[in-house]
Amino acid sequence: MNFFRKQATPALPSGGYYAPRRKRILPTLPAMLAGLALLLVAAFAGLIAPMGGVKLTLVFAGMLLVIPVVWFLSAKNLLPILLVFIFLIQGPCASILHIRAILWVGSCLAFLFLLRTVLEILLTKLGRRMPNVPWGGAAGIVIAAAIYLGFFFFGMAIGKATKLQMLSSIRFGVPMFGVLMVLAFTPFTEKRLLIMWRLIIGIMLLQLPVVFYQHFWGMGLIGWDAVVGTFGPGMSAVMVVFSIAALIYSLACWSRGLMPFWQLAVLFVFAMANMLLGEVKAIVFWMPLALVLTLRTRLLRNVGTFIAYGCLLVVFMAGTFAAYKAMYWGEQGSSGNTVEQKLQHTGGYFFDPYEIQYGTGEVGRFASLYIWYRDPTPDAMGRLIGFGPGASADGESTGRGVIAMRYRPLHIDSTTLTALLWDLGILGAISFVLIPVLAVLAAVRYLRRGGGTLHQQAMVDASAVTLVLMMTTLIYNRTLLVETSSQLLFLFCAGCIVQMCRFSAAKAPAPAPAAAKRPYGPSSAMRALPVAGGARHG
């Protein structure tokens, strides 16, 4: 009968409904990669331990463990890890534990980050999932970086560097450009970028206990430039620039009503403590420049405010000079019978084209530029494209380059600009300098348009001022070419500007909140200003 027609039932497995699932014979791909990584770590550790000791074993094991981490994590998730490793872990291992080979781990992590970024971009492009977003005036930054890398590899092809010098040049000069690349081609959420900027503030706060210990207990053992925080040996200037960058971002947030004044005051005290204990005389110039550029909207409001802030800056510079004289220089810091001699002792040697110490090989900043200018050997081609990466370097492990051998025992690559002129010529130096210049111009245009939210405007503003600050280091030291910490901060700021110009340009600017809803506004007059638009942020 139709009432008792048998219903069709789906076919069950041969073992019944409760039969166990068939076990996988082969492990999954992530498990295979993890097992292979552990086998490689064990094999290399067994081979290296009898020859290199515990330190070298730990370094190589760390380099191998980085590979599966890069495989499993995306570039977005790897960027905060890169920040933490470069700014917090790498330096103490080199300065406190004396594991200099840890610097290779940082370069390896940056190189793998670059490979991961390139792989993600290629897969996205091939899968036609690349967002078709206009560049918003920031394409010139990426083009300048590409031209610079083109001069870099072209100079390496025609240069006379050894294989070891070529490897060292690639290690120092290329991997960190992955940070600029991932921020230029991959959209980040505002929350993710805020986490990284707040991470920079947190790292700045963690510098104070380390700096305090190094100043009062380490300086007597090591000498000057011992106060470096967590940035490694000789990186006192990088630590100071990083502290100022964190303070700049805090000022940019406070000026837009995104941070209460008491938090700004606490961060200012921490940053100033790091800078004063670090004994870097350039903060007498860096700090006023950073304050003026970040608070330019308040300074230009009226004449009275301009005069008040000017007086505060003069008092700050005089106080910093007096503190340095009392803490470090003493009477010798300003010794001399004439004003010219006093200026020479307190920093006038910076501009002396004849500041050369033949006994130690030290060359002054302007003296290194003067040596390049007066060198009679290069022809027009050598002036334009240089002698190849590493030509002016004189590393202990890589040896002297072709130009450094000619001027030995002098260290002619004392600044970034001098090293660029020797290695990549005038064209290579111009392409490198154009990266921060175009980034600052793009940030100015972005702020004038009033694009993005208040947090995004604060990040762009802080990035632009930090880049202006780091451009002064082109004639101060050579960390932008040889130190991963300085390169990471430099390209991260440039990448943030590209990120905002490209991926937040199409968004409508956030409406200015009412004065009653802005709990952290700096003043009532500031609350009345149109925050999102106009030329007041440019």
C-alpha cells in the first residue's frame, strides 16, 4: 500500500553509522613542514654545536625556526613581530649577551618577510584579487624606491665588490623594503595600524629602565655611546630618534583630541628621560624641530601663541644645553678663549671640512663630503652612478671596498649621504632622498584634503614629521643604510603614508565631533577649528 511505501535512505558507510572515520595515512602539509623544520634545527644544531659553541647554535636554530613562522603567518601578522624583534630583542642580545650574530637573524627575518610579501602580492595579482584602488598621489614614493633598488643592483653588477661584500650589501640594503611594499599594496585596517603605533609608544616606555641602568652602571664600563636602550651597540642616536617619533605621534593625537593631556605629559617625561640620559647632542636641534612641525597649527594660530611657544623652545634648548654641560661635558665642553673655540667644542666640528683624525681614522661629517667632492679620480660616469654598493665600506668581516682601500685608514663613509655618493653616485643618492621627500609631500596633500579619520590623520602627521627628522640623519650618521632598526622606522613611516593615501583616500572624511563629545580636546579654541578638512593640517 502507498501508506507503507519504504522511504529511500542515504547509503551508510560499510561499517555503519557509528563506524570510525578512516585515518589519514599521510600527515597534513603544515605538520610535514613543522616536522621538517624541527629535523633541520636538530641537524644543524648537532653539526654546529661542536664547532661554534652555544651562541652560534642558538643563532642558527633561531634562523631555521623563523622559516615555519613566516610560512604560517601572513605579512600583516608578521609586521608587528618584526617590530618587536628589531626594536626589543635584537639589541639586548647583541649588547648584553654579546651575541653579535643575532643581527643576521634580524636580517634573515626581514628577508623572509620580503619574500612573504612578494609571494602574497603575486598570488593576489594572479588571482585577480588585487584591489583596483588609486594611489592618491603616493605612487611617486614606490617609484622612487624602485628606481633606487634598480641603481643598487645595477651598481652591484658593474662594481668590483667581492662576493662577501655583495652579500653584506644585499643584507643591509634590500630586505627592509618589504615593509614599504606590504603597506603600499595590502590594505590594513585602522585598528591594526593603531596597534603598531601604540606598540611603538610601548617600546619607548620600556627604554627607560634599560637606559637608566646603562647610564648609571654601563657607561663607566663601556664609555660614551653606551646608553642605547634596546637598540644595540652604538645606537644611541637611533634610540633618541625612536623616542622622539613616539612623542611626535602622541602630540599628533593630543592636538586632535584623541589623547588626554596627562597621558601626553607622562610620555613626554619618559621620552625626555631617554634623550637626556642618552647623551646625544643633536636633540637640541631635533626636539624643537619636531615640536614646531607637529604643533604647527597651534603655533600659527596667532602672534601671541607663536611668541609663547618660541620662548618655551628657547628655554628648552637652554635647559638641555645646561643639563648636558652638568651631566657630561663639564667645563671642558665649552672650553676655549674665543666664541669660535667654544662653538667648536660644543658641536662646531660637525661643519668643519678638515675634521680628520688620522690616528683613529675618524672623519667628520662635512669632511667626508669634502673628500668626495675633491676626489680627482672619478669620471662623469663614476660621479653619476658610483662604484657599486660596498665600495666605501670598511667592515671587519667583509674587508675594505675599492674606495675605502684607496683612503685607508680613514673611514670615509661616515654619513649616509657620503656612502650613497660613493656607492651609487649622484643619481642613486637622489633616488634615495626622494623617498622621504615625496612621502612628506604626499602627507601634506593628504592632510590638506582632510581625508581619513582623525586617527589616520594623526598617523600620517606623525609619519611625515618623523621622516623630516630622519632626513637630517643623512648627514649625521649612516644608520639608514646599515642598521635594521633605523631602516624599519624609516620605511614604516613612508609605508604608512602610502597606505593612508591609497586605501583611505576614497573614504569620506569623518565629521568633526561636537565640542561636548571631545573629552581630550587641547583647548576650547582648538575644538572650534574644523579638524577634518582645510589647509590647517598642511
